[in-house]
Amino acid sequence: MKIALFAWGPEDNPKVWSGTPSTLKKLFTERGIETQHVDMSAMLSAWHYRFRTFMKKLGFDGLEKLPLLFQHIGLGVSRIDETFDDDTSLLFVSSNAISKPLKPTHRAYIYVDAVMRPRLEFTAKPRFPQSIFREYGAKKYEQYDKLSYSFATKIFTQNEWTRKFIIESYGVSAEKVINVGFGVNLTSYKEEKDYTRHLLLIVLRKGLEEPKGLNLLLPAFRIARQTVKDLELAVVGTNGPEEEGVTYFFNQPRATTVQLFKECVLYTMPALNEPNGITYLEALANKAPILGLERFSVPEFAGYGRHGFYTACTTPEAIAGLIVEALSDKDRLKAMGEAGQEFVEKNYTWNRVISQMLEQMQ
């Protein structure tokens, strides 16, 4: 068996889906499987990217599913598909761009972390006329997803929430959709963790303060600090106004983030729109229980309360109450952190992902 791994961007770029394509290729190759990386961005011209920038302003996103581009990219996939040997399997990494049946001797697999429609429910609706374009785009996204899934042999998801949504909302058979998870890209913290320091942590990228929940967390932090006087908050990935108890770490090396995962006692990301969230699991690997909203994959990552806290309420008061509750019992926090680390080590390694994929592909 050979694998053609389709992804957006060069394989050695760590920003391409958090380095997932390069990790998958490396591990497949180590298992003796000839793996070829296909950069789907090479199918497009500079004009296409300018068109994408324009369309994003109208409410569209997701390059391969943009109206007018999906069919174009699908044709490119079909042309490349014809060049592969008969024993080649095609693996699309976060790219649902199969617009027509592939070569009969080939099998296609899609590896996905989320679907668009439920995400739009938690995204601010743009003003007219962009709202019309986004509604049209949302319907097209769904149409293209369903089409790609119909041509796929199997669909691999990164979480159980996405798996259930595809089955229940798109009518795909349960046998065709497998939750293989994903891997955590750091080493578990095995030393004794100090739970006496009331340090909270959130990790995000600049420009995502609203969807990642920072704008909700900051007022919640101020409220909680009235009860927990020595409460601290470390914010990685962006900057902001000076505030007592809050420290920003902007443009810092990865080592700084890893160290803060080790030091924090509670990872607080009440994200309004984060369907997957690898940082939740990175925190758990460092024995830090997580705190988020009751949506998307947060409940399953929190072990449905075994190693995390979540609420359906999106007010600063509700988040503050949850923070105070979480920090009220250090022994419980320690036990939850250790349970969370065990959960990650058992279920979220790239070797486990590869093994599950190959079991289905072979």
C-alpha cells in the first residue's frame, strides 16, 4: 500500500494544521509505507488567493470549499489521482475537496476536526449584504462536505463530537465515520505539580481574542479575584492593557508556553467557537484540569467532569463562579489533573492515530 497525503501548504511548514501532515507522513514512512505529500495550494494561482481574500470579506472561508473554486480544485485532484499506482490510498488532511469519483482502484479517506454549520451558530452574523453571502456559503459548504463524504471510503475525525454530527446531521453511516483522535505535541509533565499557586492560563493567537474566549475570561478573572485574592492569569499569544494579576506573553518561544502549562493549575479557555482545541489536551498532559464552555468537544476532553469544568452559560459571572469552585479544593484539583494526564496518554498519541488509520485502510 502507498499513501498520497493531500494537505494545504508544504509538508515542512509547522503552521500547516499544527504540523499534522508532516507528522503523519513521518510516522507512515517509519512503518514502511511509501507516502507522498501533495500540496493542494499548488493547484491554485495568485488570482485564486486574491479571490479568497475578497470572499472572506463576504463571509466565506475554507479555501477548498469556496464557491467557484471547489470544482476547480476537485478537477485538479482528479488529474493527480490518475497519476498514482493502483495500490495508492488518498488521505485528505482537513481538506474535503473530492468533487467526483476517483480512480476505481483507489480508496479515499478524509481526516477532519470539525464541520462548518454548527460553528456558524456561534459566530457573529455579519451585516447585510455580507449576511446573504454567508448564508449562501454555509449551504454550499454543507453541500460540498456531503459530496466529498459520499466519495470517501472512510472519514476519520479528531473528536467524538464531530463524528456524531456527521452521522446524525449528514446521514453518513456510523461504520464509515471513525474517531481516531489526534496526538499531543509535547511530553507529559511527570514531576510533582504545585497546586498552591493560583495561576490560570489561556493560549491563543492574536486576533482570536473573541472566539477563543479571552474577552469573556478577563472580566470573569476580575470577578473571581475578589474572592481568590492571589489569583493570576497568564495570557499566551497576544497582548493587552496592563492589569493587576494579568501577564501577557506575546511573540514568545514555544518553550515559554510549555513552561506555563507546567506551572498553571487550571487551563481556562471559555472559547465561544473552538470545535477541537489541542491546547485543552496539552494542559491535561501537564496535569492542569481544563475549564471551558459546554459546546463542541470540551465536555469529552473534560472527561464529562472527571478532569475538567464547563458551563453552558456565557457570562463573566458564570465563568468566575466556575473558577472559584475549581480552586476551592486543591486535593480534588490534583486528582483531576492526574486523571487528565492519564486520559491524554492513553487516548491522544500520534502512534495511536496511525494504528487506527492503518487498521481501517488495510
